[in-house]
Amino acid sequence: MPHVKLEYTENVQWKNPIQDIFPELQTVLIQYARVKPENCKSRATELKDFHCAGKSHSGGFIHLEISLLSGRTEEVKTNIGKECSRIIQSFIENIAEIQVSVELRDMDRNGYFTTNQL
């Protein structure tokens, strides 16, 4: 825990390799949510089929979803969301064409099962 899922359209121009973003996002989670680094699970998915209504052909998006066990304060979640958005934007070459969104999800502790020692 947590699960970090990054979806991005194929037209995002990255300044650095996409996998370089995960240690930076993980640092935010360690700092604000006090998670153990070894429990972070991160993945990225490039989207080839997408549609951005009202955008030109070059429009695209990045959506970061972070699932955390419930119990974090609104302040903690706000700090995580803002900082992760900033990090994502710092990785994008064509930022004017790309919409960035971050979603934090609370996972019910009673409904999450793992072999990992949380």
C-alpha cells in the first residue's frame, strides 16, 4: 500500500523516462502519508485510444490515481495532491497541451488484503 496508477495519452512528451517519476511521487507519499517505501506499488499505462472533448487533435491528459488506506486527514490528502500534480507537470515538455489530474482514493482497511506486512 499505496497503489499509484498513472495513465497518460500517447502524445505526452516526457522530459525524462516515465519510470523516473515514481521515486519522486513515492517521496511525497513517504513524507505526507508516512508509508513504507517497500509497500509502494506503482505503474504507468499509455493510452493510445482517447478523446478530449473540445480540444484540438494535440490535446491529451495525464491522470494519477493514488489509493491509500483510509485515515489520512484532508490536509494530508491536499498536500499529496498538490505536490504530485507539481511533480507531474515538471516532467512534461508539452504542458500547454496536456491536462493533469490527481485523484486520491481512500481504501477501506477492512476490505484490503495483502501478504505484505503493512
